[in-house]
Amino acid sequence: MAFLDNSGDIILDAVLTDAGRQRMARGNFKITKFALGDEEVNYGVFNGAHPSGSAFYDLEIMQTPVLEAFTNNTSLMKSKLVTMTRNNILWLPMLKLNNHTSNNTRVDIDKFTGGYILLADAQTELAGATTRIPNYNSGILRGEDASFGGDATNHIAIDQGINSTESGLSFKSPLSDDLVETAFLIRADHRLLQIHEISGNSTPAGSDALVNQFVDDDGIASYYVSIGDGTSCVEGKPGTGHKIRDGRQVDRAARYSGTNAPDTFAQTSEAFPGPLGSILRIYPRTSMHVRQSTALFNEIGTTIPSGKNIVIEDDYTLTAYKYIDTLINVVGVTTGYSIDIPIRIVKRTS
């Protein structure tokens, strides 16, 4: 991997993936779609007060080196450029992990801040030979066990909304329909994870496997979920009344009206202070390779450093384990906004 000099002429650097080379060898290679991105650009270096005048305001941006082309789609083109038909959009919504205890979605706040710890197998989930822990601490997810019990974190929620209160914006303000994400693309390493939808009511009792649409040549599985697709993954924006599986219904708009102390509700359950969009709810489970073997942990994993114990529950501390760090990438189909969710898969070694 290297950077290309961008101080002179525009450079086009293209490489083919393994699938592209195979199709070229067969004589049926044809580009039908493409996407544009500006992953390397830091717009924060725009200098509107440059002493040499307006021609130099964006000079540093224009001369920023660009990455040499490479074929790993999970590392490149995370934030694709999109075209908006309206020219009066002042704020664009973003995606954010919902980190509220009241929603059972809080991330780990001890040894892996900002992400989730996924226990690899049943042996790792047990405190002893046969002792099942009924209640896990925040940020701990069960990789194999199909039931959650009273876990502090029982799924991952990615909220959409506007992270601003400027010009009187609030969570009570409606988000324009053309900015609401009605579908999401989820990518995860197929060797390590399988994405599930949560099942049950407001406190889920289990999960059901989603069917991926595609596994690419890098082993990355893609899942496409949308409102009304029969799964419980995507909830519409407040006030839509969109019903999802098991009879649950989005009632956030009702919670934030009348005498229900709406400000308190928002502070304890919402990820954004501004207008609210949809919610994606998922649950990752470990693959059969991760559960039944240590091969991947030996190949790409890390042995626990001293003092990095994981408190699964007050009476169960994991002290000897290996771990693999990976990401789940989520992209909103409407706006193209992308977010990476850190996942640490841990496997007990003694």
C-alpha cells in the first residue's frame, strides 16, 4: 500500500479484484456500475482565510496524496459520494451506535471501549463446566447461546438522526422522508460472523439468522435489509407506525408527546438530539469455524496480554483467552452514510 502524488496532473490508478481478473480471462469483463468516494480527503484543512486569496483556500485539499488502488472493499470506499436532488438541505443525518442502558444496547465500557465483546462459544460463555451465566454485563454478547436471559446488552442498535440542535432542531422535529434510511447494507467477515435479526418483544428472547445476499472473494458477506422485508431489523422514523415482526410497533413519536416527560425519554433512549430517522437492530453470532476450532485464533488472533481480564458478570471473570478484532460495516442505502462497529471475539483457553 502506498500514496500517489496528487500535486500535479490527475491520476487514474485502477486494479482488478480476483473476480474481475477471472471475468477478464473469460472475456466477459464489463463495467456496468461504479461508485465515487473521497476517503482520503480531510475537508477540515480548507482555509477560507488564506492570505494569498480564494485560489488557495482549497489548495491543501487538492494536493493531498491519494491512496494507491487496492481491492479490499471493506477498507476502501466506505463513504461513497451521493447525489441529492434538493439544493436546500442544511443538515444531513448520520448513523450512530445507540449506547443507552435503557435500550439494552450499551457498548463495553471496560476493556474494549466503543465496541462489543462477542463470546466465541458455549465454553467461553460458561463460568464453569456446566454453569450458565444468566445475566451478562454491558457490552457482552453471546456468540453461540440462543437465549439472552437478563443481559444488560442484548442487541446492537444503529440509530439514524441529525446530530444538531441549531435553528431550533430537536428530536420532536420531523426528518424529511427523502433522508430517512429505509434499507441498510450490512457487511461482515463470513469466516467469523453471521448476522442475525433479534426476535421476541421489547426484551428479545433470541435471534434468527439472516440470509446473506453475497459473499465476495475476500470472504465478506453482504446482507440487505429493509422496512417491510419480513424481518425485525429496520424500524421506521417516529410517527410512521411501521409494524415489524412479533407485533412490535414504532411508538417513539407517542413517547415524546403529551405528559410523558419527552425530554427525559429522549435523553435516556435516543442517540441524537435532533430529528430522528430509522433504527437498525441486529445481533452478531459466531461462525461454526470460530466455535469449533482455534485455527483462526492461532492464525489471526491475539493472546491476552497481562491484566486484560474481562468481567463477564460479577461472579465470572475471564482471565485466559485469545481474541480476534473485526468490524461490522453498516451503510445506509439512501444517504450512503457508513459506520463501522468494532467487535472483539474472545475464546476461552482454559
